[in-house]
Amino acid sequence: MAAWYDERREAQARTYDRAQGLLFLLRFALLFALAELFWISGWSRALAAGLEGWFSFPFAWPLVCAAFTGLAVFGYEAVLFPLSVLADYSLERAYGRLDAEFGAWLRGFAVTMLLEIGLMASAFTGLYVLMWFFPSTWWLFATAAYALLVGGLGEVGTSWLLPRVRPPVAVADEALEGELRRVGREAGMEITGVAWWDFEHQEDLEEVRLTGVGLRRRVVFSARAWRTLGRREQVFLAARHMGWHRNGSAIAVQALQVALTAGVFLGSARIADGAARVRGLPGVAALEAFPFWVVALFALAAAAGVVAHAVVRRVELRADRFALRHAGGSEALLSCLRHEFEREPFAVDAPAWQVLLLRRMPTAVRRLAQAKAVETAAPQAPGG
């Protein structure tokens, strides 16, 4: 297996992943510790009382919520600033993943922090307002907003809106289009054409995207994938996406994430409400109870994330199986992995704790092992 990747660079990537994973878990654990300190020290009550006294004019409550949440998030980021420097600057520089000098990085960090403060303040203020006006059903409205943002902007935005804002360049390649149409029929889709994105700054784009809505889709490649990948690899990657959407898998995953989000909102509010009342507060909607809510919300969100990641990994493996059977087999998968590794080295395997807690994608070792098993078991009925 060592023939397709550089062992030295893979070892560096594995060390980098382990260090970043441990730092992520440390920062996550400190979130709970700092929230507890925020309550025990009395700062939560003092900050809430001070803001309520300062903003005493009518209808100032949303402003008080926003200011309280923004200051709490700022305090968290300020305390953990040394860890942010270590994780986001020092390690990135040490492993050759960042070229910027510290001053440039610091400016970017400050902008990101301000955006995070604004986003968190807006989100929690919105949740508090919903609690105030809809004490029994607020979590349903919050879940609907999450579904709209994640499903609407995340999936529909890139599949439907982006092609209208940035029209892709159509490709007249009958052989490639014929292959994609054939695979599309296996997936129960009608592939209407092939194109690629022709604009700058595509770093965050997937190598291939199925644009459109429903079962009629167009295959659109990133500029890098279109220019550097061979036809076999292009068909394989497109087939994986078709496998993701086959039999409603993508919709089912989104539905699961929405259901988990509803459970997180409702469960965390009930836990925090009970804890707040034990401490003599009127409930979770009291600003002083914010530390309780943060602990419950992020703890349940972490548990929901573990479940969601496990499901996504299974769907990713199913997508692999579909592509392996209909678009090139293990050689195509290996070629895609090799190309990805040459672009940016990655760890081909990971400890169980990293896979369980942090990874949405199966490791390369797991994917290649499945590819070998699929080929050993062939021939099978089409599907996956």
C-alpha cells in the first residue's frame, strides 16, 4: 500500500491531525470549564444585572441579550487566544499549511472573531426572543431556521443558486457525457450535461457538484478537477455524488441532522431550565442561566455530531460502493486518492477516537479495504 503515497509526508499529516484533534478537544473541554467558572464566580449574574441596568429603556431586552452573549463569546476567545495561536498559526506554519506572517494572521483572526461574536450574539438573541414569545414551541421555529440555513443555503444554494450567479462553462464531450449518463441511469438520475466552474478562488468548492433540483442534474467540475483529473477519475467522483443522492440518501441525512438539531434544542433547554430553577432562577430564558444552557447545548450537540458523523461515514462508503461497481473500480479510487494526496498530504489511517469524534469521511485505509472486498465479492447485482 505504501507505493501510492510518501510515507514521510503521510507521517507528518498523521501527526498534524493528531495534534489538531487533541487541541480541538482541549478547547471544547475548556468551554465547559469556563462556562462553569462564569457561573460559580458570579460574573454571569453581575454581567446580566449590569447590562439590564445600563440598557433600561423600553424594549431593550434583545439588545441586552446580544450584548451579554457577545461579551461572553469575546471572553471565551480572549482566554483561549494562546491555544488559537498554537492551533491556527504555529502548527499551520510548522507543517507548511500557512505562509502568512503573524501580523497578517492576527488581522484575519480579529476579523473572524468579530464575525463569530456577531453570529453567536445574533443566534442566541434570536433563540431568547423565540423563547420569550413562544415558550412551548420556540424549538420548532429554531429547528426550522436551522433547516432553512443548512438545507437551503448549504445544499440548494450550491446546487441551484451558484450556477445562476456563476454560470458554469458547458463542455461538448460526448464520450464523457455518455459515461456520466450511463452511471446516472444506474443511480436513477437523468444527467443533462457536463460543465466546469470558470472563476477564481475555488478553494472551498468540491471537485464535482450535481447542480439542479430533483432527478435531472448537470455534472459540474471545479476548474482544478477539470484541468488535472483524467476522465476515469472524473467519472468516479461524479458517480460518488450520484451514489450520495441515490435512493434519497442525501435527503435522509439532512432529515436526520434536522431531527438531531431539534433534539439538541429541546433537550438542552430542558436540562438548563431544570438546573437554573434549582439555583433559584426563573428558567433557562434568564440571562444568568446562559452558562447552563451553553454546557447543555454544546454537550448534546457533540453527541448528536458523533451520531451524524457515523451516519455520514456509512453513506460515504455506500457512495464508494456504487462508484466502485459502476465507474472504474478500485483503480479509479486509488488514482483519486493518489491525486488528492499529491495536492495535500493526508493521514491514510486514524486512531479510533479521531474517527469516532472528528471525522465525517472514512479513512483511506477503510475505503481501500472496502474496494478490495467489493472486487473480491464481484460479480454482484448492480446497486450498492
